Amino acid sequence: GGSKRMAIGIFDSGLGGLTVLDAICKKLPALPLVYMGDNSRAPYGVRDAEDVYSLTTRAVERLWQEGCDLVILACNTASAAALRRMQEAGLPEHKRVLGVFVPLIEALTERQWGDNSPPRQVAVKNVALFATPATVASRAFQRELAFRAIGVDVEAQSCGGVVDAIEDGDLILAEALVRSHVQALMRKMPAPDAAILGCTHYPLMDTIFQNALGENVRVYSQAELVAESLQDYLHRHPDKLGQGSETKFLTTGEPGLVSDRATQFLKRKIIFEAA
């Protein structure tokens, strides 16, 4: 009958996308989600664009098999390196892929994603971007921002080592690295108005970022923004709710190990199965 609930797919190279999943669960608790982590090949932040594109395409196709019509690339590297190309190559009918940059830039520039009016002045002038080396190198964030806003100075800080430390469960190391990356950024841009946590792992460290940056800096976390955007999107496109009806977690890695890490990560029991 009409009560069948449908699934949304969430893809990440590793565990970072769980921050997005968690935020979506809090906003839309009845929505089934299929999470796919390509843990055996993580992190993507050190791979070249061609590699990221083919791995992302393969994972998205796997989520379509699970009955997800809408897949969120909860990985900045995949969003930066693969999303536009996937859309240009043409997606199957009724399938949509959304990335994590979009809601972030919407929030920062106070405009809807589909709004193609010329770029305009926005309230923020100095933006600090914290991201993986691959995301920083892609300049995708700056490119998307430049389409929509003028007069915004972006200083990017490539945060080497943070994702690996988080994936290894070494939060003491992750915290020390975050502090040193924030200090390095503030030597280049002493007074940012806003900071973008441009990696889905970083919301786990958001209080560390906030403390290191100081209370006057507005910290934008993708997990919350993506969840809000999804809620809004599903209001406008209720047909995108796919055929899947149960929540599941898939990984290309060792399911037992990945489950333990994910459980530590979200502080609730998460059980992965082999993809």
C-alpha cells in the first residue's frame, strides 16, 4: 500500500558520511537510509580525479541496486571530483545525485541552488575553508562560490592527517592536528568571519574547531546543512523516495572492523554488512 517507506542512499569513501546520516536521522527519523562506505579504498582525499570518478560511479550504481533513487555524495572529494561529471554524462531516468558542497554554498550565499542570477555581494567577506588535500586542490568550492558571490576572500587550509586519525579512532591526535591546522590558517587570515568544515569527518571535531577559532567565527557544518536541504528537497520532490524500505549499512571493508569504528564514531550500535 501507500505506507511503504522508501530509502535514500548515502555514499562516502569511509566513515565521514555517518555525520550526514546522523543529522538526517535526527531531522527525518522515519526515513530509511542505505549507507555505502568504500572503506577498503579510503581515503579518497589522496586519489586522482579519474580514480575518484570511477569509484564513485561504481558505488552510486550499487546504491541504485538497493532501490535508492536519490543518492547523496556525503564525501567532499567525490562531490568535488565526480558530481558535475556524473551529471553531465547523464544519469538514468528518475535518478538523482546530490553533493555536499551545494547546501553549504546556499547557506553561505543565502540563495537557492537553482538560482542562476549573477553573483552578488554577501555578508561574509573572509572565509576559512578546512578540507582534505584533494578538495583543496580541486578548487571546486571556490569555483562554485564564485558563480554565486563576489567579494569573498577564501583562504583554504589543507588538513593533512585529520581524516586518517579519525578513521583510526585516535581522537587525541585528530584534536592536536585540528588545532595546528587552525593556527596555520589564522597566520594567513587572522580574522575570518566564517569557517567551512569542508569534510564530512570534521563535524565530529566541530567543538575543537570552534574553540580554536574563537566564538566570533561562525562555523558551518555540512551535516546539519545537508539534512536541512534534504528535508526541503523531499518536500518539493516527494517522488524521489526510491524503492528501498529498510535502513542498512554496506561496506567494501571488513564489516566487523568497520562496524566497531562506526559504533565508536556515532556512539550507538551500527552494524555493517559486506557490499
